[in-house]
Amino acid sequence: MNTVFPPSRGPLLTQETLTAMRAARDAGLSHWQGSFDLGRSEETVELLRECWRWGKTEFPWPAELKPRTIHYWDGGAFAPVQRFSESLIKLVPTNWGTPTFEIDGIKMLPSAQCSPWDDAQRKVALIEPRGKRILDSCGGLGYFARACIEAGASRVLSFEKNADVLWLRSLNPWSPDLHDPITAQVLELRHADVGTELATLPAASFDAILHDPPRFGIAGELYAQRFYDELARVLRPRGPMFHYTGAPNRNSRGRDLPAEVMRRLEKAGFNARRSLDGVLAIRRA
């Protein structure tokens, strides 16, 4: 079953947005237009001395907001979109609008050279998702899943084991909206560990796979031979898979993680080659 969280009920603020609103207020303007959903749209708010009005709701002026942080209205104040259980997990703004997220300060999605959303679209295009059944092994913020849906995938099964990441998704306007009828019809989001759930899936039940695991040092089991053997089992013959690897320790230790991954994938029954910042593999017949 889908794990459904309620959508964000209020505006999202960053330090930059608040600074611009205050400057407009202090300049004597009564209204300001900007984005309160991280660049997906723009709205006009009313600027008052004691508060500001978004739609029919009044919000107090925050004393200060943290840099590199997205804030949401928690019912009493604007709080950072972050949680700490075993790790600090945080939604982080980018120059592109589309946010990335961090685990203990380690960025999980590329954002230096392009938008995380544009990056996801480029990678999803490699597996040509139209009309296909897609396994999205590590859902994260859901950008792969959303790109698959918009590209015409017939079904997307997505796994995400971290409840805090799922909570980030519920506040992120760029993540798939599970309350949208089209999205709900195509996407099944499971709050589960793909490393243990993969063995329960039928053989050859997917036409393509997107595998975007956390870094090797965080989730080494998702780079293991046994796991790749299971990916090969659930993928139909000649089905494509994009596997994000990055290049950890390449400069400091000379490690070539993509080459290590390709060797294991070849052993599992794939033909593999480097592509973008990972590996594109085709299941052999």
C-alpha cells in the first residue's frame, strides 16, 4: 500500500525570501510577489507591519531564519524542514528552486551544475520509461518517480525505507503528489527497505530499473553482488537499468566505483557501460 502523508498546508520560507519581503515592507510597499513553493509558482502576499498575509492566513514575521534552510509553518512558528532520529536529514534549497536533501551534511542529490529535477529527467530518459513498468529502488525525494510519470510510465513501484525522508517529501512541492489522481494511479510508494523486499517481487516483473542508492559508505549492501543478482532476476530480458554511482574517493584514493559496479553487474547478467554519473546496464537475454 502507498504511504500517504498530508500535503504541505502552508507557505515555505527561506532566508532569501524573508529578506526580500522585509525589504519591500520597509520600502513602504503593501504587497510583494514571489514564490512560496520553491520556485514552482509565484503568489502575491500582503505586507503589514505586525504580520504578512498569505491568502486569508496571517503569519507573524519570523525573528530570523537559518541560511541554507527551508522553513515550514508548524502551527506556531516557521521551523526548519529537518528531522533527527539516527541521522540529521534536511531539505536544502538550491539556486535552481528544486531542493536537494542532506543526511548528516552529505548532499544526496547533485545541484552544483544543474537542477536536481533536470538531473533526474536526464537520467530517467536513459531508460525510456513510456509505457513501462519501472522499479524505483531508492525513492528519496521522488524526482525519478515523478519524471517517469510525466514521461508516460505505466507503473512505478518506489521504495523508501527512511520515514524522515518520506516526511520531507510531504513538504516538498517538487516531490510527487500522491493525492493527485494520475500520480496515485501510476505510483506505488512503499515505506520499506528494497534490500529485503526485492526478493519478494516476481521474476521479470519490471521493464526498467532506476537504482539511486545512498553513497557506498552509507548503504554498501545496495552495491553487493547478491543485490545485483536480484535486480537482474526482477528485470525482463533486454530491460535497461540506470545505476547512480558518483565517484567517491576517486581523487583521494584513486577508487573507481563505476568500474567495480560494472564488474558485478556483468557477473549478474548485464551488459554495462558508464553513463552520466553512473552506469547504464542492459539485462542480457
